[in-house]
Amino acid sequence: MRGRKAPRVVENAWIELRDGARLAARIWLPADADRRPAPAILEFMPYRKRALMRLRDEPLHGYFAAHGYASLRVDLRGAGDSDGVLTDMWTEAEQLDGEDVIAWIARQPWCDGRVGMIGKSWSGLTGLQQAARAPAALRAVISVCSSEDRYRTTLHYTGGSMLIDSAWWCASMLLFNSMPPDPATAGRGWRRTWQARLAANKPMIADWLDHPHLDGYWREGSAGPGLARASCPVYLVGGWADYLSRAIPRMLGSMSAPRRGLIGPWGHQYPQDGTPGPAIGFLQDCLRWWDRWLRDIDNGIDREPMLRAWMQDPVPPAADQAQRPGRWVAEREWPSPRIETRRWILNEGRIEVRARPPVALTHRSPQSVGLCATEWLAAGVPGELPRDQREDDGRSLVFDSAPLAHRLEILGEAAAELRLAVDRPVAQVIVRLCDVAPDGASLRVAFGVLNLAHRDGHESPRPMTPGETTGVVVRLPATAHAFLPGHRIRLAVSTCYWPIVWPSPEPVTLTLFAGASRLALPVRPPDPADAELPAFGPPEQGPPVKVTRLEEKAVSREIRRDPVTGRTTVTLRAEGGVLGPHKRYRIDPIGTEMAHVLTKRLDIADDDPLSARVELVQTMRMGRPGWRVAIEVATILTCDRDNFHVEASAQASLGGRPVSRRTWRSSHPRRLV
């Protein structure tokens, strides 16, 4: 029987690693753990367990402990209250630490020796890495909003083009790595640890820019080959509004271990909190996974369909959507033999079954094409979903089908098979698949990016020969969408996508050969078994943390165009950042106040890709009477034809007095980016 009494919470426990360093853990134990050892659930991540993530951690880990599982949140080395410094993501050293943590958990008297891992984003990939490494005590993983391939499907590069969110994440890690341990946990040595972190801190984007191609640097932080061979059962979870989750079908197809995939309509969130809705009873589903693989309970979850996905119906495009209409569908295996790839010809302005005589279409996109995208990764922040695409469509090469006579559903990766030429050696092509309603509204269904230097792979790019015709395939990450009767399928092609990917060094004129190019869609036929799928329960969570709101959260977005200079500036200001429930609040159980403000400015001129500029400023304040810390960081990314240029700064104060101020400047060869 699962325990229903309130769990016992250990505010902090120290986990000693093989080299003597200590990691800080918060532990939720079932009420009867002293006499009945239980399986344990681990989440291992860099975001401070004591304060920054407490509001999210408590309902999740408390829920598992109330249902009979020990549950732990552990700060990575160099993060939160743990010892050491953190200088990069998903390193070999981090993976070795993870093995030590799992072994430590398995030895504790309250653990029966079996360990599972759960995590989202960073900690989601951490779980995949450990599944690939196969420590003896690890028996199951739930990985949410993550990818096994750090180069292709995280927030650094996509299709060989650099994601502008790299700069945002650099600023975020510069901020987090500037924060001290909490003296209430770390004790007298907290100041010494803080000084070491401030001295070792650096803009991580410098390393990312120095590795623009797929090489050993990215392989070290990925889980792909090892995961394909792993025997550990893995549950892969995500949402269509989160581009990291598009890796789930690829992972399902490459693995041989027991595996399950779930993709809803959500953004970069746990599904019990997912937006757009419907949110689901995900934690109940997690318990079924843990019961099967950590308690050997034959509950049938391993015999259910391999992939369950939300088939999205079209909606009027809007930057905010509370709910996304649709229904659950399922495939028993992946790739599914039921799904058929159908191809249509891209004739001049049209998507048709038969080819017309070839026509060479030339196009040069203004550099600000992409403003309708809003954000690359939706995370539950207001105004981040793609808007009506008509403005971007009007500045792209567009191909439309006739109005559909019948409903057409797709599930999987679409692709644009293009015959093209460009007039510059470094160029990129962006393809958007859209659903055009009878009233003309254009809803983005999926988009794909290809740096044409990477047309033969990401390991050894080579420049294009200007004017030379070649064939390329632009793959659009997997999605599920239903095109309704009367709607049109649209393919829009551009040479820029700002502010999602960094522009090519020169304006590019694209020649696309209509009549010789095609659109491939993964068409899913109806399946009567979908109607028999069991419904998910309503969202459940453990008790929330008591919080006192001190200043309300506010998010604003502005797009400003100068018709004289042709410059476009996008400004996002999030008072409360992307993690906090309010701009400023007090976590009542520990008496600690938190405040976070993010400002992001993205600027470009329509005729000049070298005018691209990204500036990010973040401030975080944390403390209580007698201990108040303030951190401010800034990152600016610019370029010329041959190099990227990074300027960054970080300053820290304690009780209003400066503790550290550092600045960095560096340049990095573009190397076909």
C-alpha cells in the first residue's frame, strides 16, 4: 500500500563524492521510510533547490514521497548550496558526479537499492546520460522536454545555424553561476565558495561559438549512441510548443530498451502545469511508470502504445492560447508502419500533385522575416506563441495547395526537398509549414532551418558554390496537426528567420526551382483504436509552498520599426523572469525573498545582416534580514563578416556593498555560420 501521510522532509543532506566534494540534497521521505525502505527518485540539476526552484520542487517531490517513494533534489557541483564551480553544461565530470549520487542514494537505509531519475530540460538530458552510462542502481528514467543530441536539438544550434537563444542562455548561466550558496545551508564556508565561483565564472557562449560544427565537444554532452544501446526503461515526455520535445520521435526510433513517448500541446513545462492545455494528471502517470520498473508491479504500462500524442486541430493564430483543441492518438511502435510519406510538387506558387514546367524563382528575404515567430521555445510566458504568419508569408516565397476536400492529419517529420542555388558561399534556408484558414489566417504548424554549408552533414561543412544548382532536404521537426476541409497547406521559404537564428554574413539571393522541388508530409490514416485510449486524470500535485507576494509579475513585448533606417527592435521585459511567480516574493518557510528581472533587446536592419545585435540584462536579488545578495549580468552579441563578438559583465553585491565586478570581451571566427 502506498503511504498517504505527509512525508518527512530533510531540508539539506550532504552527498560526498569520490573526490571529497559535497553536493547538497533536499530529501522527501515517505512517513514509514525508517522501517520500510523504498525506491528513490532523483532530480539532479543546477537550479538552486533551496530557493529558486522550491516552488516547483515541493509539489512534485512531495507528491512522490506521499505515494511511497523517497524523492531527492540535488544541486550540481558548483550550483546552489553544493561545493565547487560550474563552467559548462553536461560535462563528463558532471556525469561522473551523477553516478556517485545514484550509488550514494542506493546505499541509504531508507532506500531499497532501486533508483529512478526524473528531470526537465537540463536534468532531462542528465537522466538520459545516466541511462546511457547504466549505473547498477538506476532502473528507470522519466525525461521531460529534453534531447539526446546536444548539438542538433538543444538551444545552441539548429540545422547548423546558431540559435539566438544561445545568448539568452549564456546570460542566464552567467547569472546563476554568480549566485552564492545559502549560509543557512552551506555554513561558514559559503563566502569562500562564492568567491571561487565568481573567479571561475565566464560567458559559456564563448565555448559554444568555438564549436559551430558537430565535434567531440558536443558528443561529450550528448547521450545518443549510449542511449541507443541502453537497457534502462525510459519515458520521454514533452509538448509540441517546445522545440526540444521534437526529439522524442527520433529517440523512440533509435532506442531498443523499453520506452514510451508522450507529447501534448504544451510548452517547456511539466504536463501537470502545461500550457497551452489541456494539462493532465502526469504525476499519476509517473507513478505507474515507477511502479512498473521500480516495484515490479505488472500494471500493463509496458504493453501500452509506444507513442501517445496530441493531434492538434487548427486554431486562430495568437501569441497566447489557454487551450489547444485536439484529441489523443497513439501508435504502437515508432517509426509507425501505418504512417505514409506523401509527396506534392512545389510548382510556381502552388502545391500540386503533378509537376508543371520548371520555373526559376528568385527571392531575397528582408533580415527581419521571422518576427511572427515570437519565441523559439515556449515556456509558459505570456505572448510567446507564434502569431498570424501572414506578415512573414508576404516576405517569403510561398506555395499554397488548393482548399482541401477532406481532413488530412500528419504525425512525424515533414520535409522540403528543394532544388536551389544561392549567390553567396554562406547561406541558410528556412521552411515554414502553415495551415491557412478560409479567412486567410496563417497558422504555423512547424518550421525547419538548414545552414546550406551543412547540407551533407554537421561534421564537415563546406561552402556553397555561388550559382551552382544543388538538391537539399530541409527537415521540419516532428509535429501532429490536422488540416481541415476548406483549409490550405502552405509552404513558405525564406533566407532569414530573425530573431530565431543568427543571419548569414551577407544578404542572400535564393533561386528555387519550382516544378523540381517537393513537399513531403507524414500522413497518418484514421485509427478507430484512438477512441478507446484511456483518459488521463486531472492534474494532481503535492501541497504548494506558502509564498507572500511583494510585487506583481509583469511581462511586456514591443516591436518597434524605424521606417527611415529600416531597423527593427524587439524588446522583451519580464519582471519575474521566466521562473518566478511574481516580480518579488517571499518564500515563507525559509523567510527568503526573491526578485528577478530579464530584459532582452534584439535589433537588426532589413538590408544588413551585420547589423544584428542581441543585448540581455538580468538582475536577481535574494536574501533576508542580515543577508541580501544582488547580481546583475549583461551579455551583448554582435558580428562582422568573419567573427562573432561577445561582451559580457557580471557584478555581485552583498548588503549593498560590491563584492565582484568582472567584464569579458572575445571574438570567435564564424566558420561558415
